[in-house]
Amino acid sequence: MTALRVNTLPDAIRNEVARLKGAGFPLLPLGGADGKTPLLRAWAGSGVTLARVLAPMHRTGSTTYGVRLDGLAVIDCESDDSALVAQIEARFGQSPVQIKTPRGRHLYYRAAGVVPNLRGEGLPVDIKTGARSYVVGPLSVRPDGGFYDPVQGVLGIEAPPTKRCNLLRDSFCRSKQ
């Protein structure tokens, strides 16, 4: 007799992964001690199917997945400071999709143009973008209990805007004009 596996992946996470995958987002399973390590060696290639995302999560008991940033840019704020978020949105436009992370906030945008070094400007943020970049996805729960809480908009429903340029403040935009 073969024992049936007990599904340990919460319905909310499994449904969100399936919804995002169905909406065309490239995803990858995450895990490890911090919940942020890819569980696939070849995660950056095309063809990571829904089954290839869910199976390693199920097998390892992981409740975290990643959203690959092909065509997206995520501004990763290291704190959930409303003044910092307002400063970022004044510069790049309002982000309709925001995820509260255990330490800060992810602001989603469509990737466009040269990526500025905001940390070099003294801001406690990183910009993540490109096919070999990813962020932990909405509704994920890390092993330490850290939760990725959608607080504004729904990824795949609201379209992230293209980062806009303010020629008075953004020198990286001047070269595009």
C-alpha cells in the first residue's frame, strides 16, 4: 500500500502561485534557512512550469516563492517608512502594487531605462530588475514567520507603471532625452 502525501502548502499560497503563473509571470520555488534561496538550479531559463514551482515547495515544506523580474523593476525599501515610500513615488510615480515585507516594502514598476543607484544617493533602497533577479512573492511566509503582505493592489491585476523621469532630479533620465 502506498501512503498518500499530505499537502502542506497552504491553499492561499498555492492559489496565488497558480494565478500568477496563469497571468504569465515567471516564478521560481524558494526555500532554505531564510526562505529566499532558489530550489531549482536552472531557475533563470524559460519553461519553469507550475508543477516545477510547486513540486519543490511541496517536497521541502517551503511556503516561499519568487517572482522573476523579467520586464519588471522592484524598488526594495529597507524600511516601511511612509515618508520614504512617498519620496520614491514622487520620483518614479505611484506604484499600484505594493507588498509589505518583514522589514520594509516592495514597490513594483515596469522596467524602463537605466537603473539609478539610489543607495549611492543615501536612500535605504535597492532596485531589482532583470531576468536573473527576483523578489519573494506576495503571500509567502518565510521560515522565521516573516510574511509578504499585499497592502496595495494585486500583482497581475493592476499594471505597474513604467518608472517615469523627473528631469530636475533624475540625471539617469537626461541621457535618454
